[in-house]
Amino acid sequence: MVKLPFDPNHLEPEDKLIYEAMVAKRKSQGAPFGGPYAALMNHPELCQKIEALGYFLKFQGHLSREVYQFVVLSVAKETKATFEWTDHVKHAAAAGVPKEIIDALNVHGVLGSSYPEPYRLAAQVLGSTLAWKNIPEQIQAGAIEFYGIHGFIEIVVLSGFYQMFSAINQGFDIS
């Protein structure tokens, strides 16, 4: 597979505005613009919409940073998205995910280990979403009680979002 080329100097003026706005928005949060977003800039309007959802989930969502990063690492591990795993390990540690939790995810995956709260219920939700199965009522109720309805929904959406990113990373050879 050949990587998709991206050179912001070759963008049409309206696409350059989209690109510059996304770069500035992410930079304001200390986040770079690259990886899968660079490949997606070959379709600027689609990239803009995907980045807007990613930005919301990452910077404006209801989940704590540590649960957010736990979910991202879990999906990255289960989908073998090496770029996402490597990119998010340092973010997970900075967000407060303990090293032993990160190590357990790396060795056993989200389904192969027992995790304490605040990770346990997220891992159970991911056990269903990553298997493309309905979330059992008891797990859904527990997750809603623990994370709130918005947090529960964000876990489910994050699971799908990073599964999509795994496909993007693998489809466009993002390393």
C-alpha cells in the first residue's frame, strides 16, 4: 500500500481554510494535526466532519480523560491499530491511567483482564461493542449509573469512532 500524499500547499483556497481552521483548533488544545487526518485531507469536507466529532469527544465530552484514554487504548489494542496505540499510550499515562492498567491492556486486551473502576464498566461495554453485539441490559444500566447517560453514549460512540480510525489507519497505511 502506498500512503496517500498530502501537501497543504496544494489545497484549493476553500480547502486550505478548512485545513487551517482544524490545525488552529487542535493546536489550541496542544494536539497536533496529522496521522489519519492528513490522509483524510484528500477529502477535506469529510475530514472536517470526522475531525469535528473527534474534537468534541476528546476535548468537550463528558467522560473523564482517563476513561476516554482507556477506551481509545482498548479499541486500538483490539483492532491492532498500532498507530493509535502508540499515539495514545503517553496520553493515557498523562491522563492518569495507571501503568499496570496500560500494561494489562497491552498484554491481555480489554476482554482478557479484570479492571477496577472507573475502567471495569467501560471494558464490559467494549466487550459488546467490539464484538458487534448488543450491550446487556445490566451492563448498560450500570454504565449509565456510573458514567451518566452522556458518558455511556460517548463510550459506545468512541468505540465506533476508533474502530473507524483503525480502518482508516490500516487502509491508508498510517504509521
